[in-house]
Amino acid sequence: MAEKPTFPEFEQRDLPDESQFTDVTECKSGALDKGKDKVRSLYQEAPLAYFRVGMDGTIDDCNKMAEQLSGYSMEEVHGKNMRELFAEAPESGGKSEAIFDRILQDDTVHNERVRMVKKDGLPTWASLSAKAIKDSDGKTTKVLLMIRLPVSRK
């Protein structure tokens, strides 16, 4: 069995100098950027409309399908209150307002039928789901709205 080298013997070994090490910081940063790009692409190219909304109801982000569905560009919809995109149907009895109150009070909503008003003023029925986005302390900071047009039945 070989003896363990003593400290002076260990110091005399040929050890690699710093030039033989690879700095992986850029590799990690590049991988992180690619991951962020993938997630952003999934969000932007999703076949469903997404709006990110602050606790006061102000829209601060949306994806391409949201632009297409609403008729507003991202720049136009940014800063609007989410309630401006939805109209009360006379037969709904205030349902949209109740849904939005539930959303902003930290409740998750699934497949609620709402009446959306496009930029051109034409109403359309849509299905709305929403989920609260929480910070590390569990406090709701934003709400993510997902909207899709209902599938027409023949």
C-alpha cells in the first residue's frame, strides 16, 4: 500500500496552472439566457391569449395571441385596466365584475364564460381562467389571465 504524500511532497507535484481551467460563468449565463428565451417563446407563441395583470387590474404584459384576440397591440393594451376589455352582457347579472373581484382577491378561476370587447367594439364570448402569481412570501403580486374563444359546437 502506497504511503500518502507528506505536505512537502504534495507541493512538489506538477499541478495545473490557472490557464488550464475553464471559466464556466459564460457557459452558465448563456444556458440561462437560452432557457429564458425558450420560456419567453412558449409564452409569446402560445395558442391561448395571456394577459399579466397587476393587483389594481392594470395590464402590464400580454402575448401575441392576446393582441390578436383583443385587436390591441401590446403597447395599446399596456396600462389598460382589464375591465376595459370585458363588457357586461345584460343577461349576466354582473357576473364579470364578480369574477374579477374573485381574481383580485387571490382566487383561482377556471373556464368562466365572459364577454370580451375587441378594439373595434365588437363583443365576443370567451372562456377565462386566472391564477395568482405570488412572491416568495406568498403574497399575490400579479394575476395571469388565460383567455380562449370557446369551441363552437355544430
